[in-house]
Amino acid sequence: MTRIAAAFFVVGLLSASGAHAADKPLLVKAPSAMTPTEIKAHNEQLTPTDPAYIKCRKTLEIGSLVKKNRVCHTNEQWKEVSAKGNQNARDTAEAMTSKAGNSN
């Protein structure tokens, strides 16, 4: 039963994307859940500057000297993550500056 539901889900994604299916490869899983082999196969037909190109980064896990986490996103998703982080930093800096100016 779950196979049938998964097949309908994939068919729904293909039909919903319509004309865009030929433009971009379809991501079946989240990039971080994909294996390196799947990512390599996905990236074969793309240039490194393409918005659908997947890039992975390893980050150190806090509290561990050796464990690393692999985080993968498309270029478009990395752009959004960066913009959100920059906005959060600006908001924090602005909040701290306005609080400092309110003291008597």
C-alpha cells in the first residue's frame, strides 16, 4: 500500500512541475538525506553555478572533538540560508544598539 502511495506522490510531483520537469532535475529526497552517490548522479548534468546543484558542507558537532554533521542543500537553498542568517545578525545588532541607547 505504501508503494502505491509513494508512486502517486512521485507522479503528482512530476505532473505538478509540468514544463519545469525538463528544466530542472527532480529532487525525490531532501539533499541531506541523499547519499554521496545520489548527489553525484544528480549533479552530473548541472553546472556548479546552477540553482539546483547540490553542495554539501561538514560542520563540527558541538561537544565532540571528532563527530561531524553533513549538511547538503541546493545552491538556491544555501542562498536562502545565508540571507536568513545575515538578516538575523542584522536584527540582533540593531536590537543591541537600540537597547544601549535607552539607558539613562
